[in-house]
Amino acid sequence: MSTPNPFHTPFPSLGQSKPLIPPLYQSSVFTLPDLDTLDLIMNAEEQGYIYARDGHPNGHYLAQQILEMENGSWAAICGSGMAAISAALLGIVQKGDRIVASSRLYGKTTQLLRDELTRFDVNTFFVDTSNNDEVEKALEEPTQVLFVETMSNPLLRVVDLPALGKLAKEKECALIVDNTFATPYLVKPLELGATMVIESLTKMMAGHSDVTLGVISGRGDLGMQMGTVVSTWGFSSNPFDCWLASRGLATFALRMRTASENAAGLANWLQEQPGVNKVIYPGLPDHPDYQLAKRLFNHNFGNMLCFELNGGRAAVNRFLHHCPDIPFSPSLGHITTTLSHPALTSHRYVSPAEKRRQGITEGLIRLSVGIEDRAHIQEAIAKGLA
Ligand SMILES: *Cc1c(COP(=O)(O)O)cnc(C)c1O
């Protein structure tokens, strides 16, 4: 048994050449020349790295890319979207605090607020955040955090971020926005009064369904605290996922533009198809938040849309069998189009009454539209509908 002698195989010098793409530093720990250097890095007087959970170059590179997109002053990369949400909340709440949150949040976020934070006596009051009066009424009681999603899953209800930002400021309450569905391509919540914005990079931003990551960004002095929360609670990211996400971001705007154009075209086309009851897309004039979305969103209306089939669950099953080219995959933001069934996946554990109230029926299909030729997507869907 022999192993290469590590002292004989130093990493080759690059000489004067530099890699064209950002290198991947897949190392959980770094070496230092002496104790004085350790002190300088630990005291933040000199740039450097010690232990990857506390910070690593690929994470910092990704954070720089994102805070530019968000127009923020700091960003912290976390190991998942849920890690980012947990870090954002755990970083600012105290025992006994009150949170006001949307009643249409991502399922795991609702679970976090309802079943986990309550163990620390942090209690959440859920309201319809599309109704500003209801939010204002809820904030009459002292509240420390207002938590919303820019665009809800699956029915794409949009919240009036400028109005909520103003309200939160008046009440001296932090506004945390989950911007995963809209992404900074459509809107930058930090410009509209959000204290912190989080995104699951797992979805459209990394965009290739091969990483699990999240990000929190903000302006002002919360950055240091969030860095500490991320490394102490262990919400940290790994370098390879960050490297992949940085690569994904290079095409993010192109993908969002094409996917959103596809979604808008499909929304119109689906409205004309037999067997389709209803199409839900914020870019359609009959969507309840069409005017708001038009005012809030920069470029267009995003890549997510829903349509409802006549005939409920049985019709959806028939559709799935005859539409094999669009994978049934309960996530979103892939390069190609995928579909999901909210009633049985993301909203499986939402009560039937609440599903009825929101309009999440058994016939509802959610599409995460990709960047393929729209004709190919239409052909695949037309087979399913036939
Ligand atoms: C997916 C998602 C999350 C969670 O992100 P993960 O990376 O899966 O942990 C949070 N919020 C929304 C709106 C999401 O779609």
C-alpha cells in the first residue's frame, strides 16, 4: 500500500496565466502562515479565509453577484432557501416577538412559523397580505416582523410592496420578502422598503436544478449579524453549489426574459384551448393583480403560470399520461418546462376548506415555463389536452 507523498506533489503554479472562469475552492479549511495573520483575519483587518462554514471565496463571489442584482449592501449565502428564511428570522426575533405573515406562504415557511418558532414563544398571525387594510389592522398590535412573498404559490397573487414597506416603516417592524417566484429580474424589494429579501437560488436564479442554495440580502448594518447567524447555526453553503450558482447567474437574465416571454405566449394560447377552464397569469388582464404587477415589475410577468382543467383529478391524470414531454416535477425554475399539481404536492397539507378559499382545485396544474421553443411546449401540451 502506498500513497502519493503530499510533500512531493504541490499544486502546479499558474505562472502568469489566470483561469478565465472563477476558480472553485472546494476546501473546507485554509492554511495560514502564522499567528499574526490569523489575528488580522479574525479581527477583519485583513481579507482571508480560515474555515469554510464561516466563509469561503465561492460564497463571497456569489454574494457579490447577487447584491449587485438586488441593489443591496450585503448578502449572505445559505445552504438552501429554507436556511435563508430561518437565518433571516432567527437573526432578528427575540423570545415573545410577534410576526405577521401572509396566509399563502410556501408550505415549509408556514410550518417554520407555525410549528417551529412557536417553541421559542415567537408567534405568527397569518393574514391576507393582498389586502392592505387587513395587514394594517394586524400591525396595530406591536409586531416585529412582517413576512410576505412577492408572488404567491400557486395563484401568483402579488403584494403591494411599496405600500407594505411604508406600513412596516411606520410601525417600526422589519419587512422580510421572499422574492423566489418574482426574482430580482422582475422586482428588487430592497428598493421598495424591504428590510431583507430572501430567494431560494435552487429555483430560477441558479436555474439548472442541480443546486440547493438560498440567499438573504439587505442594506445597512444587519449584514454582520446575519453572517454570524449563518455560521453559528450552521446555515452555510458549500463551495461547489456556489460555483454552479454563479455560473447559472451568468445566463439568468437571458433565461428569465425568454421564459417569461414563453409564459406570456402560453397564457394567451392556453386560454383558447378546449378543456381549459381558466388560466392564471399576472400578465393577463383578468388576473386580480394585473394592474399591480404591471406597476411593480420591471420587464414582464415571470415564468410561472397555472391552468385549470375541466374534470378535476381524473382529467389531470389523463393529461399527465399524454403529456410525457413536460415532466411532472414538484419544483420550479428549471431550464425546460416542468409541471406540478399544487393540490397534491405543495399544498397537500393545506386544509380542504383553505384550498377551496384560495381556489386550489384538483384540476389545477402549475407550469414552470422554461426556455425551449414555445412551439415545442405547445405541441407537448396540445397532446396532453387532446
Ligand atoms: C422553494 C422555495 C423555498 C425554499 O427553498 P429551498 O431552496 O427549497 O429550501 C422558499 N420559498 C419559496 C417561494 C420557494 O419556492
